[in-house]
Amino acid sequence: MDSPKDIDAPGPSDASEFVKQVIETMNLRPDLLKLSTFALHCIDYACQRKNPASLASSTLSDESQLSAATLLSQDSAGSAISASTANSAYAVSNYESTSYYNGITDEGEHPDLLYRTGSAKYPWIQPSGRYPYQPTKSLRGVYRTPLNDVWSTVGPQVRKLVKDRKIRYSIDPARFVTHGEDGEETLGPVVIWIGVYPGSTSADTAHEVSQSILELLEKNGVKDVEVEWHEAVSWKAAGPALLHVVGNYNPTVYVRRHLTAALGMPIATAEGEMNDAQGSVGFFFHEGRDKHGNPSTKVFGVSNRHVLREKIKGKYEFKGPGAPRQYVRVNGLRRFQRGLDEIKVSIGDHGIIADLEAREVIELEAKGTSEDEDEAEEDATELRKTRESLEEHKFAIADLEKLYDDVRTQWSDIELRNIGHVHYSPPISVDVEGEQYTEDWGTFDLEEAKFKAQFKGNVVDLGTAIAPEKLTAMMYPQSDGGTAFLYPLDRQLRINGIVTRELLANPDLYDSKGQPCLVVLKDGCTTDLTVGRYAGLESFLCDENGVESIELAIYNYDKKAGPFSAKGDSGSLIFDGLGRMVGLLHSGKSKGGSTSAHVTYATPAWWLIDRIKAKYPHADFNRTTW
């Protein structure tokens, strides 16, 4: 954390007046308030978000064109790292960075060099001439060296030196063999090989930590060891496991939802991502037995066909091992950036309150003890509670900063967001077995390492955007009868059962006027948790291409509740207050130019489940563990 003494108040063009005020508070009472430079950036960002006119123009269409690398470069921490690395005296040349480890993996997939301590002793010489030869390298183990004798004690200390910089790392003792043009092999020195996520660490930081490592080694009698830093991601190509759902008092409760293993998870495919095609996970099921009748441990996710296989016409089915995989990813580019922005806003909000409370503590302390006993007691209570609240906000900022760092370093690489691959998808149709319901669904095979630890089956995290009492009131249509909705203690509503065709036509719920009604919910990529009302009768739809279909129509709950869905919510499960499946959302109707629907359309769950079971006859939708 930067010391307040080292932070100068930015000029008018650099930060808001509020940030300057926060810095003044930090300088006045560093014992009360110490915020990182990044937290100050977040406060500035949060202030701008609350004043949209001050934001630089960035439309959804602009955001959808951003690459993963661009998104990282927009981040304040990431851009600072990139700039400092480029200008650092310790940075290697671009050519050395991309060529230094040539040969240690196939097809040029070797990592980039970030920094090395041996630059002076082992200078990099760029190949020249008409036919320059690029030496190759291969990795070797470290055996029978002085480092081997002390690694069990020194290794953890090296780890701590790296970890103290809040770096996600890999630390590998290694030796490299250089293969010359004449076939001669040269074994290099022992190397402490440190891997960091791309864009997460500057060359200056690498140099500083490396010098500490070398000092540590020398104290333990180890010399002639080099430290090299490279940029790479963990070999677990699927990336880290999805996050777990946390309790209401965890400050990250809302801003982590886009990476949790619950229904409504935002997804995008590799083929559709750059066109900003994204959607949501509807529900999960266990296969039970494969097409040959053999026991199967596979678990599948369900979403819309147009989300999973946008460009392919006709039926798609994964052909098995060796066949190319159509990857499904958690979070498209736009949703991922939104997730980072939400964390920054939350940090900023806590920082704003922390500053206000720090100044309140200063004022109460300066006031002194009143001669009036009641007032003195009240002031003491106020001071104590304000201090306690201030500490909670500081802890929240620390937790949110850690989450931001984890998300940015572990999930920014788009390949690490792969959570499975498309398994089966029938063509989009409205003429299946004489019915006119929209068949727009597909399945994807979930990657066990991503889901298993946090998998709870078909549960919806109701989140915190709608307060429990408000949601209960919206889901409680009767003024004098039994409730159709009981807010779950852990916010996780389990999906169980289906609203049948008969119940859709004749709901078993009634409003305050004694009229039948069906209030429904959905949790989607764009609009999160929303409440709506089933139209009561099936709708008939003819799209712009003249295709006719029969749909379940969902209306917005009311004006204050906002739209039930918007573009990006495709694939979301619609369910009632008892957790029964109602339908799979696939489209909507809105005013021209708007992305928010005033009518949402869905395929009925009672029909869809039968279609899924025709392909997966042993499908189990009710398992609660992997």
C-alpha cells in the first residue's frame, strides 16, 4: 500500500475534488485512513459513474469491439504496469522477450521473457546475417547443486518475497540447455524461474524482488544462480475453478456473481464472442448414461442454440476425442469488463464512506467531552460505532482489492475462461412434431475442474440487488392467503419441478383480487435477477423473416421494476417462486433501437424437457452435487 506521504493530490484534470479531499484526510490522520493508489482511482471512477456526463463516451457497441488485451490496458493498474515496463531500465528488448525461450515448447508457444538477472553476465546477442540462426533451448532439472541442499528452507522464503508483492506466481528451479547451430549443447546456470500472469508485473518489480532473492541465496551459501521472470498462465488451460457463492455480509457478494457456478451464469462462445454474442446458462443436468447405455459422469449445461452455435446451420453434435471443440466461456469480453468495473465502483463506494467516517471521527475527537452527561455518552457511542464502521469499510476495501486482483490476473486471459464445449444442438426450428414452439436449445459439456468444488446443481443465487423483503412482496400476490415464495436463508433458490401445461393455463396462485396469476423470475447475463408476470395464455409470434411460432410471453412486473430482460439474457431459465421451471428465454420485443424488452418470449419448460430427454433419456435435473 502506498504511504499517504508519497501521494500527491492530483491536478483538476487527474482526479475529482473528492479524491483530493480523501488524500487530505489520509495525510491528516494516516492512523485512521490508508488507501492504496488503486483505491483512490476507484473512488474517482465511482464518482464519475455517479455523474454520467463526466464519463468518456463508451457505448455498448464500442465495448463489444474491445479485445482481451485492450480491456486489460484500460485498467489503471494494468496500464501502469505496461507503461512502467516499457520505460524501465530493466526491461528486455521486444526481440529478446519473444525469442529468449525459443524451443522449450512446440510451435512457438514458448513464454515471453520479462526480466533476468544475468543480462550483463550472459548478454543476449540478436542473430544477424542473411540467414540468421535462432538458437533453441530446452529445460532440464536441477540436481546436486548447492541450491538442492537448502531449497526446502530457502524455497518458502523465496515464495514469500514474491507473494509479498501480491503477485500470482509459479516458481520453478530449472536449468536451460542452449542448442547451437553446430549441434553443441551448453548447459546454463541454475535458474529460479518465476512465472507471472501477462501484464501483472513490471520489470522494475521483478528486478527488486530478484535482488532480494539473490541476497537471500548468498546468505545461505548459494552463488552462481540467476533469477528469470517470464509471462505465462497456469498449465490448467481451463483456468481456475469458478467462485463459490458467499454470504450477505461478505463485501464481494454482488460483484463476484458473474464468476460463480450458479444458474444465470453469463456465457459466450469462442466463435460468437467477437460479434458480442453472449447469453446465459439456463440449467444443468447429469447425463446418467451415455447413448450406449453405459454409466456416465458427464454434466451438461443448457442454453440457447443461437448462443452456443451462432454460425452453424443444421444439427451439431460433438464427434468425440480428436474432434475440434467449440469452447464455451464464462463471461464474454463486455460482461467481463463490466464485472471489473463493478468491483472498482464497489471499492470506490466503500472508500467514499470510509473517508466520511474518518472525518467524522476526527470531528468527534476534536469536540472533546461534553459537560452534559447524556450528550457525552451519546458522543462516545457515536465515536465508537463510527470507528467500528470505518474498520469494516477498510476491511471491505482490502477484500475487494484482492478480488479485483484475482479476477484480473486469473481470468483476463480469455482462454482461462473456458468452462466446457458444445456437445449437442439441434437446428433452430418451430415445426417439431407438429408443434410450433421455438426449439432453440443446445447443451455443452461442463469441465469438471471448473465446476466440481462449487457445484450445487440447479440453484439460483438471488443476489442482493433486490432486498429480501421487496422480493418477497413482489412474489407474494395474495393479501390473505399462503405465500407462493419463501426467501431462502442462503439466497440460493433450488430449482425443482416444472410448471406443467395445465398449471400454465390454470395457475395455482392468486393475486390480491382473487385472480389467478403466475409471477416469475429469471437471472440473466445482462439484467441479472428480475421479476415478471406470465401472460396467462400462449402467444403467437411472426418474426421479421415470416417465421411463425407459439411462445410463452412474460411481461415486465411494473414500470419501477424495469425490463424483465434485455439482449444478452438469452438462455436464461424462467422459474416461479417455488423454484419450478417455466421456460427458457430466447427473445424479446422492444421499441426500435432499444435493447430492453417490454415483452419476453420463452419456450415452455414442460415441452423443452421432453425434447432434451429424447436426446438424453437418462437426464437427471435434480442432483445437488457433481
